Amino acid sequence: MMNKELQGKMRIIPIKEIQIDLEHPSLASVEATNRHIECVQLLEESLKKLPTFGMTPVFVKPIVVCEREDGGYWLIDGWGRVAVTADFLGESEIGAMILPPQSLESRLKLRLMLNA
């Protein structure tokens, strides 16, 4: 049975309401930052090769966020997808799995689990 605290809901959300958690340890790592840049570049290259048939490409795997107390969202997983959607595709919204508010510790654990 799924933990009630981790049951999320799928929605399209404004990218401007997503905040990257500055307390996340990987933000201090040059290696992680370089890996993120490479990931974004690979996503962009892949999208350039896809036939779009006049439509904006959509990522099959949604980003994962949790609600913040101010009504915005903490980004848990999907930094590259957010960057490509906003910067490369020029979109202002993205599909997201929205979780209820989580502690910093829970957000870090979720990030590790989703990237294992």
C-alpha cells in the first residue's frame, strides 16, 4: 500500500512557480552541475531530431515537485526537463507529479530514490 504522504496528483503547472531547493547538496558540486549541463544538451539534441508534426514535444516522464507553503513548488526531480521545456522549447508550463509538502530530508531522499 502506498504511503499517503507520497500520493501525488498530475497537473500542468507554471514553470515560474517552481523553485530549485538551494539547500540541495548537489548544487554545491561542480561535477553535478556539469552533469546537469550535459544532460540538458543531450535532451536538446534529441528533441531537434524528433519529428514534431507542428506540435510541441512533451516529456513522457513528468517532473516531480512538492508543494511549498507559499503556493509554489519545490523541484525534486526533473531539472533538465524544466530547463529544456523553458529555455529550448520556450514553454511556460510543464507536466508535473505534485506531492504534498515534504521536509528537506524527505525531498533529498526522494531525489536519490528517483535517480537510483
